[in-house]
Amino acid sequence: MTQPKKLFIKTYGCQMNVYDSERMAEAMGGQGYVQTDSPDDADMILLNTCHIREKAAEKVYSELGRYKGLKSERPDLKIGVAGCVAQAEGEEIMRRQPMVDLVVGPQSYHRLPELEAKARGGEKALDTDFPEEDKFERLKSRPKAKRGPTAFLTVQEGCDKFCAFCVVPYTRGAEVSRPADRVLTEARDLVERGVRELTLLGQNVNAYHGHDRGLAGLIRELAKIDGLERIRFTTSHPNDMDDDLIAAHGDCDKLMPYLHLPVQAGSDRILKRMNRQHTAEQYLRLIERLRAARPDLHLSGDFIVGFPEETEEDFRDTMALIEAVQYGSAFSFKYSERPGTPAAERPQVSEAEKDDRLQRLQALLTRQQRALQDAMVGRDVGVLFEKAGRLPGQMVGKSDYLHAVHVAAEGLQPGDLRPVRIVESGPNSLKGVLV
Ligand code: SAH
Ligand code: SF4
Ligand code: F3S
């Protein structure tokens, strides 16, 4: 028997890249590859990259630099770059790092086996097209191996929104939805293999139109699958939150009470310059409607500080919006200039001001996150257990609201969903006992 070849994949960026990496590993399984945790014994190294901020993109080149030694020791080692940097920079990557053998954009992953064969034959292989076909349909069907209790499932890709700061519409292309029947088939298959919780993914997941009643229609179909206990989705745009999706938060038991709904800023002047197509007031009204449907909904968001021309007053509007919402968790970033995007051409805010604003914003968000987490103490909440904790006899899982919860109890297995009484709130997680 021939030895299997080894594939090392390193994933950066968003959850869609995590899902894509899984699918690429499975496709390469068909080419005789097994995955390895270390680049040192790999026959192929694949970086699945992110282009969202300058730092993320530059990481790719420093990581590639690290493999120079390996490649000179073992010239047979193939090095590939996938993901959003591959799409944005294409051949430029091979010019900057001639040891790269293969560059593949996010819409061409089904062509990876051919590209690998080409690279094996000693040629440079590049594919950054936006083909019409559904790449996931063309990727090898998923193996039947047992899975952990949670999984991602990409249902929509791409973005037509063109926020003035963002590269995603260029790296992932136009919005495309996978047909509902294919999503349902994949979901049933994942559930048969042990999955209890699905997170539906899309750059604009609530713009999903693969079902005639949109994302809410898809969620209601998924909720009928026996054995599937929980459904989540991310990332949503405020303007695509339709009535049925709001209602689903109130009437679909399997849809978890946690919603990531980025707003980016709280100043209308900045929202307009960002091309977000909504005001701060419209966002707040939407939150009110969501909370009317599901009063205990935990909200999460993304924020950018120091967007071009943001004044101290604009920034205070963002702080006021955060005070009004009370977030359960959030991600915040300093604005990063991205080549080719309209905001990069505007007058920039100084690095010192960005640092100062980010610090103040994060302090407020951390306080809110902690307050909501502390308020869980004494409450009963569902916990889906995922893995053993650090202490003997302990298991870790996620609450309905996505908090990490530690419980010490005999006989708990990954995949068990149990009511838990929260007894303690720590810096990053909760402690509970079975009820
Ligand atoms: N589709 C999602 C977000 C995708 S990018 C949405 O519309 O919400 C994830 C986050 O990265 C964004 O929400 C934004 O907060 C941040 N981001 C995107 N471009 C950025 C840039 N140029 N500088 C800093 N942060 C950025
Ligand atoms: Fe980027 Fe805006 Fe599209 Fe989100 S909605 S991916 S921030 S362009
Ligand atoms: Fe990054 Fe591409 Fe995701 S730029 S955030 S990996 S869509």
C-alpha cells in the first residue's frame, strides 16, 4: 500500500474559512491525503487566508517566510495559498514568494485536486475565477466519519453591499445562495454523524434566497430534523432582517437566543460614509422588535473605530449606541485602509486617536459583557456539552447564549444537552451544576 500524503492546513479569518478548510481537507482525502497537525512532516502546506485588515493579510507573508527552510530541505513539499488573500493578490503572491506552488481563490476550491496534480508535476497552478457552479456540490461528497456536536454549514456566500471599508465583495464576489434542498441534505447527513447544533454561515447570511421564504424558511425546515437541537446563524446585515426572521426568534424553539448583528458605528454621518444604508435609529428600532419577539435575546456586534473623518463626537455616538443596546459580546477593530476600497481614499484618523478610541470602546463592551454574564448566576440554561474540561471529571459546553460553561458531573458525554444551573461567573466562562 502506498503511504498517504500529509496535508497541513492553517486557517485564518472568519468561520467561512473554517468550513472551507474542512471541505478542502475532505476533497484532498480523495487524492490520498490525510491531515496532519504539523507543517514539519507535511507533503503539502495550505494557508487559508484572510484579507479583511492589513495585519491579517501581512501575516500570510511572514508565515510563508517560516516555511523557507522546510522547502529547501524538501523540494517536493508543495505550498499553496487559498482564501481571500489568494483572491485579492493572485499571481502577485508567487512573485513575492516564488516558493508558492499553488494559489486558489475561494470560489474555485472544487478545482483544488486538479491544481494539486499540476503543482505535483512541477508547474505553477493558479485559479482565481468566479465560476457559475456550486463549488460545494462539486467537492467530493462528505465522508461518513463521526463528528463533534457542533458544526458550521455555509448556506450563502459573497456580498453585494459594498460597505466603503470592506474587501469582501471583491474577494468573495456577488451574493450566491445554496439551494435549500442541498443544505437540508447536508444538514441531515451531519446530524446522522453526531452533530446537534448547526451554525449557518454566510457573509450576509440573512440575505439568503435559496428558499422561497428566505433564511427564516430554511431555518423552519431545518428545525424539523430530528436530532438537530440547536440552530444559529452568522453574519447578518441589519437591512436583511425581515419580519419572518424576527418572528422566528420568538416562535422557533431550536433557534438560539443569540444574534450577531454588526452595526459598525453609531453616528449617522459615519454610517452614511460607510455606505451601510441605515441609520443608528433604524438599527435601535430593529433591536427593539427583535427583543419584543425574544426578550432574553443576547446581542453581539462588530465595531470599527477611526473610520476616515470620524470625529470625537461621532465616536461618542457609537458609545451612546452601545449603551442603548447592552451587548452580550462584541468584536471591535481599528479601521484598516484596504487598497481599492473607497474609504482608503478619504482623510485618515491618526493611529493615536484610533488607539485611544478602541481602548475606551473595548472597556465599555467588556463591562457590558461581564454584566450580562454575571446576571446568569442563579439562572437555569440549556448547555450542549462539547468536550472534557481541564479539571478531571469536568465537561465544557456552550449555553443557549453561547457562554462557555464548565460543569463537574459523572457520565456526561459530548453531545449531551442538559439544563444547568449557573453558580459562578468567571472572567471568560461560567460554572454550573446539572439540575
Ligand atoms: N458581513 C459582515 C462582516 C464581514 S467582515 C457584516 O457585514 O457585518 C467582519 C468585520 O470586520 C466587519 O463587521 C467589520 O467590523 C470588520 N472590518 C471589515 N473591514 C474592515 C476594515 N477595513 N478595517 C477594520 N475592520 C474591518
Ligand atoms: Fe463587508 Fe459590508 Fe458586505 Fe459585511 S455587508 S461583508 S462589512 S461589504
Ligand atoms: Fe477574511 Fe475573507 Fe472571511 S477577508 S473575514 S476570510 S470572507
